Amino acid sequence: MSTLFVPFHRLNEVSGKKLDLSAWAQAFVINMLMRIVGMLLRITIIVLGLVFLILTVVVGAAFFLVWLAAPLFVVTLVGFALTFLAIG
């Protein structure tokens, strides 16, 4: 959680050694903006990772069920073919 609010690419502004209120305010605003950008990018990447993880699990489960049902499907098709050959 502590790295969530680290500035984006560690971009930050230093106000200098003199006591200049406008330079300090400018550095503060730039540093806060870079922290917000870094936080938004990190949250976006985390959410996208979770979405793709869930998507992978769902698609994997669907393929697994198809893989389990495939032999039953083949046996059913062979049974229908034999039935139609016996009738015709």
C-alpha cells in the first residue's frame, strides 16, 4: 500500500532552499499531480490484471468442460450414425 502513492516514474519537483512560497506551492501541486497519476496508473494495471485473471479462469473452465464432454459427444454421434444406418 505504501508504493501506491509513489510519484509516477519518481518525477518530483524540488522547491529549492530559499523560502519562496510560490515555488513551494508549485512543487507541492506538481508532486501531488504526479502521485495521483502514479496511483491511477497502478490501480488501472491492477484492475486490468484482475479482469484478465478472471477471464482466463472462466474461459479455461469452459474449455475444460468441453474437453470433458467431447468423448460423450463422439459416442453419441456414433450411436446416432449406427441407428440411422440400421433404419435406412
